[in-house]
Amino acid sequence: MPIVLPSDYGYVLLVAASSFFVNTLHSSLTMRARKASGIKYPAAYAANDVAEKDPLAHKFNCAQRAHANFTDNLTPFLGELLITGLRYPIFAASAGGVWVFGRVIYAIGYTNGGPQGRTVGSIVSALTDFVLKLTAVYSAAKFVL
């Protein structure tokens, strides 16, 4: 049985595509922090003893960790978004847009404010992520039933 996409599914795809630019933001923040700190490739992070003494190295570590966290969460988010959107495209796009916004706040907050700076973005993205997970499971179950 073929799946027919809802007429509003384009909004879901637009939100999915917008998440790619959050990755670009993370890359930019990380590259700037790497350059400012003088941490050379291939080092993924500044050593703890260096980061404890050098605020620029600490900022680089925060930017790098924020980026890693984003890439850890992007694949599940896209799956949740695309599955939920098959049944509830406007809801999925709205929740997905909030998630993307939360991840931008997370990126900027963590990079500029350290671990404490990520709190607001983390709460926003975690809550919307949880809702999308539940709705994706519900949507998938509706296809089975």
C-alpha cells in the first residue's frame, strides 16, 4: 500500500531542512572558538588542564561539546519529525520548529555561557523532543492498527 503524503507535509520538510543550518551554526561557532583558542587539528578538545586555565580553550571545549550533542540528537529528531508528520504535519512542523529554535538557543548559550548557558535551550529542545517521540510512536501505531 503506497503512502500518500499529507498536503501540508512540505512544512515538515522545511523544518527538517532548517535543522541543517543549525549544524552550520555549530560548525561556525566551533571553528571560531578553535581559531581564537589556538587549538590545532586534530585535537578534538583542549586538555582539561589547559581549559581550566585558558578561558578561550574552555570556550572551544564548550562549543565542541555543544556541536557533538547536536549531532547526537539530530538523527532521532529527524526520524520523529518525519514519522509524526505523516499523520500530523502541522503539529510536527510546529513542534519541530520549536525544537530547532531550542537548539539554536542551546548552541549560543553553551558556547558563550558554558554548561550553565545551555539550560534554556536544553529544556526547550528536550520537551519538544519528548513530545515528538511520543507522537511518532502513536502515529506509527496508528499505521499498524
